Amino acid sequence: MTTIGKIGEQFVAQWLISQGWQILHERWRSPGGEIDIIAQHYNSNTIIFVEVKTRKRKNWDHDGILAVTPQKQEKISQTASYFLGEYPQFSNFICRFDVALVHHRPCSHHGSKNPNLMIKKGKPIQWQGCQLTLLDYIEAAF
């Protein structure tokens, strides 16, 4: 994975934390695939499996959403099943598959990884040498 992809995932993880989610794993791998972020909500028995797509403007796949093909969805679903087999304490949780779309562009100064930054959908933030924007967060995308 490219560095910008990892930065986008960290950016979304920070936003999720601000929304009341506890990050359980980032880039969790199984023999059949990878899930970018797995999180549990603090006040419920809900677990989310998040696919993050970080793109530049004028991209070919509509900000990454077209890259979440039925085949990709199946791979994520199978990886989530593998995760639940490895961590049976989550087997009775409500499971949801979300997609985060992040826009990035380089910026002239380094930016920040300050956890106190207020990340809001649609608002650009300077983050680790990039200008990042959470374009959309699609709950229950598939």
C-alpha cells in the first residue's frame, strides 16, 4: 500500500474516534484479504468493518467508490467472517460494512497528526504533509 493510503486510513480512524468509536485493528489481515479499519462503538454492541479509499481529484473511479466492486465486497465480507472466527467475543455483535472516501492533495507544509483536530466531512485538513478531506462516509455501504 502506498503511504498516502495509510495516511488516509489514519485520518479516517481519527475521525471515527471523534465519533465515539474505538479502533480495534487497522489493516487487519487474513489469508484471504485485508480490512482497513475495524472498530467498536463505545456504547453499543456494534462493530464496523471500514474500507477507506483515498484519491486525488479527477480520479477514474468516482473518488474510490467504483473500486469497491462486488468482488471486493465479497473479499471484505469473507475477511470479516475470518475475523469473527478469530475473535468470537464479537460474534454476537451487529456487524456493518462502511466505506470512507477521502480526497488528498499535497501541500507545501508538513501539517499535523494532532488528535485534537476537528475533522468534519467536506472540510479540508492539513495532515501529515497533505491536505485531506473526508468527502463521504457511507454507513452500511454493502
